[in-house]
Amino acid sequence: MPAVSKGDGMRGLAVFISDIRNCKSKEAEIKRINKELANIRSKFKGDKALDGYSKKKYVCKLLFIFLLGHDIDFGHMEAVNLLSSNKYTEKQIGYLFISVLVNSNSDLIRLINNAIKNDLASRNPTFMNLALHCIANVGSREMAEAFASEIPRILVAGDTMDSVKQSAALCLLRLNRSSPDLVPMGDWTARVVHLLNDQHLGVVTAASSLITTLAQKQPDDFKTSVSLAVTRLSRIVSSASIDLQDYTYYFVAAPWLSVKLLRLLQCYPPPEDAALRGRLTECLETILNKAQEPPKSKKVQHSNAKNAVLFEAISLIIHQDSEPTLLVRACNQLGQFLQHRETNLRYLALESMCTLASSEFSHEAVKTHIETVINALKTERDVSVRQRAVDLLYAMCDRSNAKQIVAEMLSYLETADYSIREEIVLKVAILAEKYAVDYTWYVDTILNLIRIAGDYVSEEVWYRVIQIVINRDDVQGYAAKTVFEALQAPACHENLVKVGGYILGEFGNLIAGDSRSSPLVQFNLLHSKFHLCSVPTRALLLSAYIKFINLFPEVKATIQDVLRSDSQLRNADVEIQQRAVEYLRLSCVASTDILATVLEEMPPFPERESSILAKLKKKKGPGNLPETNDSRRNGKVNGSTEPSEKMESSNQCFPSLFADLLPTNRPRPAPSSSIMPSAGTVVSTHPFTDVLNLNPAPSTGASLLIDVFSETSIEASTEMSEDSFHRFICKNNGVLYENHLLQIGLRSEYRQNLGRMYIFYGNKTSAQLLNFSSSVTSSDALKAQLNVQSKAVDPVIEGGAQVQQIINIECVSDFTDAPALNIQFRCSGTLQNISVKLPVMLNKFFQPTEMTSQDFFQRWKQLGDPRQEVQKIFKAKHPMDKDLTKSKIVGFGVALLDAVDPNNENFVGAGIIHTKNTQVGCLLRLEPNIQAQMYRLTLRTSRDTVSQRLCDLLAEQF
Amino acid sequence: MTMQFMLLFSRQGKLRLQKWYVPLSDKEKKKITRELVQTVLARKPKMCSFLEWRDLKIVYKRYASLYFCCAIEDQDNELITLEIIHRYVELLDKYFGSVCELDIIFNFEKAYFILDEFLLGGEAQETSKKNVLKAIEQADLLQEDAKEAETPRSVLEEIGLT
């Protein structure tokens, strides 16, 4: 029995709970529960009407039983009845039951909604709050449909009580998250922003969460919140700790609100207004200063709250990425935390520094902490902290420290926890390749990886080392020598045998001059491993042997004996058998010349992105690792997805089993396609085909990987929605949209009036996205101007996978609107709708035109009709950098004409817009005024609509 | 602070309170609970309070025999979540007067009511201790009033037979 029983205390319930607690076994518990369920059922079904109290008590018991983990299939109706009780306590239990146990029983939903409606209209704040809490807890679509328009009204009404406003704000937030399409925007939005000014800090706290969520989706509508948030924040950080009374938490002024405001500001770029910007910088400085002051309390709550604000401020500083001094100060502060005695702070400092490492301003400052981080790797007792240290080392790695970091990671790998080994292997492999100046170092590193953690070295890693060795003749001799030496070890990993077999088969001749590695010695060494290996490796070795016959005629007889032996020719495995038969025959019938042609050295691989990156990216997908880590970083760094060039062309060359080692056009034996040997039946798991990568990993792999390395935009994910459209005006590739479930990448190419767009949908979760569909819709007007055809896309996207959709576009005549891309899918049972503007704009159909100064001005004059010219004068939104401007104009699609304008600060360009119906010549001129931070942009074309549209589009860019 | 869910469980792994701020099926909820209880209980006392789990961040802290465990999103602030937990503990403590696990077992509905006043939709609604408790006490007063009006309960109920 509890020491205190507050409130009404339902005795029957307490007795029941005691009984359950006294049950000695699971069986006894189930027995007791079944008895109770039977009792309640009979009461509910009984003739005698139950009074409110009994109903409440039984509903509460059912709830308790449900929370113990048992299924409840009745009692919902009684709970709904409680909702309309006029006794608060009964109503409250009814709502609790509904919140916890609601199911989409449509009859009940109607009744529940009715009860909620009554309570919302009751003007009794306690009842209203109960109803709002229920909507926020359930958050179903049905409720959104019923109340999404009512709640904003309650929220901004002048006479609403503060506590109701708080509930209403968060209720709306929940509905906006679950069914954004049902929450109408309207004139209430402006009034919501003003809640940031409210006197009641609780209202401000609740409202700031709502505004942040809305601003993430529609930044433009909530721009005014920036100045209000800065003002509010500034008042909080400069207040004496007691000013805010009960909102002061362990001597820290309103820490939750501060964090929320700082979070809200991360939805926006740094304020343009200099005064406001100065004020914000001041706030951030104050927060950084406070970190240096002696603590006002020894309680951990004090330091946690203070540092929570500090870390959020640092996130904002990193997000803005514009104030070098703040960034360096943030880095120094985190540096102090790296050695703090609190494990939590060390963990967070490592985490936060990872993002700082990708800013050009602070990258160097982060690097100064390398020794501390390496030390953390060696001494931290908590694996999750060590994991963070690995992440940070990876993030801070560059050419200057790559050797040190790779060496440290390799040595950590010897003792690393099994759960993170594979990931470290991938990271080492990526760093070794990315920063290899000297490829002998790269080869050594990968062989070390195989030696230390062979089991964790995935196919991607050893495929890659072979690709690189094949492509770089300066390292081939070294590689042959090194694998030969490594193979001498009495026990070596099978992955080493694979790499060794392949490399000696190609380049064994480079070391054959030395009698210690003569052809026969090489062959015997390889063959001594043969019987210990799995079938795919043996198959690979057989191919190496036939290559030996070409390289070293003197061992031909020995090898033929091996091929001829029953254990090969009659091997139970059909792949081995086939190779043995075919290779043996080939070696007997072919002349030396033919052999030399057939078994010629492998041609270089087409340069392609490393598939290891794809692997790492995939691994970071949720669910794959129990304690995975840098999905945050990956998410942020996902700047642009520029799918590999090879992607679509690659499908044409279906891999032939022999094509790899025998680069001829010999037709492939028909049956072999069905007898792919390796353990998995999937084609791409076959070691031979894949080393060649004729069949590059399903498109998933090839394109996912690039984003890990494109360290361009950190802030991408927040300001995507509308903003992303403008980002594509001057470029064709990148991330169009991203949320926590889905990433949409885009690659497009245009020729004359035709375009093709490849849209990549990446599932960021570990779960399947079901019923996936995506369609492109255009307004009626646009349909006549722009022909858009989209191909169907797979309805299921596996966890972590990516699918591609191709869209063909034809420009019929000039246009202004943009088509919409509508995506719908189901994830974890919830239907998701995403709608994004597809960045197809008129300038995509430009063909650049070069012309002389004389021609330019002659045509300029010809287009002198005022309707043909559109001019815009505007303030610079970005730093006025000449090279940047040039690349934007070129990206816009026109030819940038040098030495045309007498003033060489100005930019002029020319191009032709191709549409199906007509071609429109365009001339443009951009005149920067550095002092005033302004531009004047002039467009002249033969069509007024074209001039207008192009001018609007381009003006957005500067 | 977008909290996805909060779980309270004992050292023996018994779930004492569960609050979900994202729609999930019962099956998923059970799976998540099982996995997390196991993961958190396996950690040693001095380890850090945060861990990455699936694509979420877990923030947890032990108070006496109870673990308080929250899941937040990637961009969320771990430390402030730790203090969300602490503030909730303070609220329970103040309301029950030196709260213990039994209070939460026997008055689970109160624990839910207090949580709803403090957090809504996974976000802090009211961080002032005074204001939250005031709201709960007002509700309790309403209950007292209502109780007086009720008919006297049967003797049978007093001994727990109904």
C-alpha cells in the first residue's frame, strides 16, 4: 500500500493492484487478471445500471490491466460514457483511458469527438484542458479533421486562459505533425508569432515549440518570429537569475525556453538586419561568457541546465556558420569539455565538435584537439563515448593528419568492441583512400585491416583495393610484393587470399624475377590456401591460375594437373567444375597468342565513386547497429546527392561470368547464368563480377555514397521546403527535400527544349516505406506549356534503400508555374504526404550563345521596346563575390560574355530559350554596386513574359 | 524538444509508466520497450546518460529503483531532456511527498495527469513547478467536491470485493 494516497483513491483499485503485486508467478497474475476481467465484464453487461464511481473504477482497472501488457477488448464504450460525466474525476479517467487505448473504431471516434466538442465549448478551463490534452495525446486524423480549425481560434482568442493557450498551442503542434494537410494556415499565424511576447513565460514556452515546428515547414510565414525570439532571448540571458521567479531552474534563467528560442532561430539564416544580428551575437557571447563563470551551485542540475543552453547556442553558431570568432570560441569551449570529469559532457563535446569540424572556420581549431580525442579513444570506459571519439577523428581527418588518425584507428581496432568494428573498418578504408598521397600506404592499410579485422572487412572494401591497384600502375609491383609477403603467414584471412589471388593473377609477373617469389613459389603459396577456402574463393583462385598460365608458361603443366584433378573437374560445385573444364580446355587448345589476348591484363576500371561510402552510409541506417552513431552528421552533411555518372549506363552491360578475367567478346555459356556460385544467389554477391563492377551495386549503393562526402551545406534540412526550389535555379543536382523519413535527391539534364530528371527517393529509416507513390501534377495552364511525364516507381522502398524515378520534360512554350511532386507513402502505419515544388524553370531550356561586344549591343538596341525589357533593383542577399556571381550566371544557362560591358565590374550574358513552339533570344546584364550592396538586373528578350520570368528567377540568386 | 516517448521502469525491468508521443502499434511499443529496457539495464552506473538507438537518442537517468528513459530526435538537446526528467521527478516528489516506486504503481493515473500538465505532444508545456502543481491541486479539489456528493460506498467495496 502506498504511504500516501492522494485525491479520491479508489479502494477497489488499490486492492486489485495489491493482489497483482502479490502474485507469485506469471500464471497466478494471469489468473487473477482473468478473474477481474470476467467480473468487470459481468458488471458492464449486468442489468443494474452502474453509477459513475463504479464505472470509473472499472475503467481504471481495465487501464491498469492494459498497462501491464495485456490486451483489452472491451470497456471502450463505458470510458466514452465517462467523458460526458459532469464529475471532473470521472471525466478525467475517461479521457485517460481514451488517450492510452484509443483505436480507430469509427463509431466511438464520433462519440469521443462529440464529448470533446462539448468540453471545448464549455468555457470551463479545466474541462477544456482535458479535451485538448486528449486531442494532443491521440493526435489521430479523425480528430484533426474535427478540430484543426477550432483550436487556432481558441489559441489566439483574447479571453482564453493562459493554461488553455498552452495546451492549445501544443495540441496544434501535434496535429500539425500528424496531419499537416488538415491544419489550415490563416490570419492566426501572425497572432501566434506574437505569443512570443506574452507576459506568461509558460505561454511563451508552449508557443515557441509550435512556432518552431511551423517555421521549419514554412519559414517565410514566420519570419517575424526571428526578431521577437532574439528580443526574448536577450531579456532572458541578461536577467538576474531570480528575475524569472519560478521559471528559474537551479539559478539558470528559463533554460527550457532559452533552448527552444535558440532552436527556433536555427530555422533561419543569421538576421539580415545589422542591429538584430548584433543583438543575437551579443546573446551568444553572453552565453559563452557565462560558461566561464564559476558555478552558482554545485548541483548537477545547475550545470546541466546551463550547459544545455550553451550547447544549443553552439548549435546555432554552427548553423549560422558565419561568425569565425564565435565558432572558434565554441570550439575552445568544447575543447574544455573534452577533458571534463562528467562523462555526459565529454560525450556531448565530442558529438558537437563533429559538426564544427565541417565548418571551414573551425576545422583547424578542432584539429588542435586531436591528441585529446585519441586519448579518449584509448581511455574512455564507455563504448558510446569511444564511438563518438571515432566519429570525431573521422570528421577532423584531412590530408595533414590522415596517417596519424588512420594509424590510431587501426590500433584501436585490435581491441574495439565487436559492435562497432565493421564501421571502423569502413571508416579506415574510406580515409585511407581519400587521403592517400602514396598508394603504397593505402595498400598497407587495407592489408592491415584484413589482418586485424578480416571478418569485418566487407566485400566493398576488398573490391575497392583491387580496383585501385588495377588502375594505378605505380602501385602494382608493390601490391604484388606485399600480398605475397602477407600470404606467407601461416594463418591468413580468406579475404587476404581473395585479394592475393586476384593481384598475383594480374601482376605476379612483376615480382617473379626474384627467386624467392618465382612463379612456382607464387603458385604453390596460393594453392596451399586453396583447400581451406570457401567455394567463391576457390573459383577466384582458379581464375588466377589460368592467368598464371599466360604469365608464366613454365608452370602451365603444374596448373593443368591441378585443373585436371578429380577434385576440380568433378567438383560437386558446378561453378568450380565449369571453370576447371573451361580453363583446362582453353589452356590446351589456344595458341600462346590467343591466350595472351584472352588473358590479357585487366583494363582500368572506369573511375567511379567508392562503394565503401555507400556501405557506410547504409550501415548508419537505423536499426542496423545497436549503438550506431553518426546518422546526425550524415544527415547534416547530406548536402548534395549527385548520383554517380555511371548509374544508368551501367545496367546495359550485364555481367558475364567470364568477362572479368577474359576480356573478350566470347559469348557467355548459356547455363551459367543460373549457376552463380556464391552463397547468396544475388548476382552482385559474386566476387568476380563485382570486382569488375560491371554490375554496380543496385542503384541504392551507387548514389547514396556521394552525400557523405559532399561537405557543402550543413543547414540543408531546415530550410528546404520552398527554399529548395530557388536553390535549383542555377544548378541541376542536389537534395530537393529531406525529413527524418525520406531524402529526395535530384539530378537533371536538359537539351534544347527537352529535359530529363532523375529523382532518387532514399528511405532513411530501417522500416519499409509502403504504398509508395509519387506523381507530378501541373496546373491547367502549365499543362499546355510544359509536358511532364513520369515513370512509375516501386511501391515499396526497403529500409535504407533508394529507388529512382525518371521524369521526362518537354517545354512547349514559355511558362512561369512549376509542377508539383506529390509523394505519398505509409511508414510505420502512418500515411505520409509530401508535396514539393519540382524545380523545372524556364531558364533550364537555355542554350548559351557567345557573341562579340558589337553584336551584343546591336541586339541590345534591337530589343529596345519597353515591354521587352524587365529590370529589377535589389539588395544583395549574399556576399558580393565576383567568382560566385559568375558561376551563378553560367549555372543559370547563359554564356557569360567577357569584355563586352565597358565597365568590367558588370556581368553580361546571352542565350536562347528553346521551347517546342519557338526560340527566344535573351540578353542580360547585371550591375553590382558594392558600396550600396545592391544589384541592378536587366533582362531583354523578344517576349515580355520571358523577360519577366527570367528576371524574377535570376534575381533570387544574389 | 520533440520527445518521442518516455518510459519508467524498475531495476527488475517492470514497466511502470509509458507515454508515447508518436503513433505506434501496440506490437511496436512492446518491442521498443523490451529492447530499451534491456539495453539500459545492461549499462554500468558510471556510463554516460545518452546513447544512440536506432535513429533516436536515448536519454536516461536512474532515481532510486526507477529508470526514467526518454527518446528524443536527432537534433534535440540531451542535457535539457535530462532536466525534463528531473523536473518530472521533482513534480512527483512534491505531489506525493517523497515519491517512491509504490506511489507510481498505486496512483498511476496521477502520474499520467501530472505528466500531461508538464509535457504535451512531447514538448514542455509548463516548466514552472508551482504552476503545474497548482493545476493538479485544483483538479484534486474538484474531486473532493465531487466525492462529497457521491453516495456512500458499499461495505463490500471497502474490503475490496467488487
